[in-house]
Amino acid sequence: MLATVKGTALGGLLILVVVGHTTAPSARPDDAPEDDAYQGVVQRAVAGAHCSYTGFDDARLPASALIRTARGKLRMVTFEIGWEVYNGKRPGTLIAVCPDDPSGGLVQVLR
């Protein structure tokens, strides 16, 4: 029951995060090439790990999450760590949730 509530809440909140992130203007015009490259890496990581920006429509519960650390590194972590990042208990930004467990608990995906 708690996992279902968490999954539903996270799905709704992820929609807000993704919509807010995609509509936020760039701080400086010269950030565009770096932002585009970073977004490409994020999209490849999300697709490669079968992650979702909004949660899963079927009965699957997320087992892991992609986060961006405070230093800008993209990491795959357990869902519990991703939830703590989302709730502000850990630094970083929640990017997406994923169906599979991360190897070794914390795996650097990029940067």
C-alpha cells in the first residue's frame, strides 16, 4: 500500500519536475550547447535503462532512479535514495524513475 502511494505521488510530482525543467529558460545563451549535450546524455540514459519521467502506468513499481548530483553528475541510485533526493533529504535533482535495481546500490552513469 505504501509503495503504491509513493509510486503514485512520485509519478505526479515527476510530471511537475519535468514540465518545470523543460520550460525553465537557460541562465546564459552560451549554456545552450552544454545543456543540449547534457539533455542528450540524459535521454540516452533514460532510454537505455527503460526509465520514465512520469512513473509507470502498469503495476510496476520503480526500483531505481536517475538523479543529477549537486556536482552535475548523472547517477543511477536506488529508488529510496531517489525519493530522498526528491524530498530534499539529499542533495541533487530527481530526473527519472527506473524499473530495475541499480548494480551495487550507486552507479555513476555519466560525468
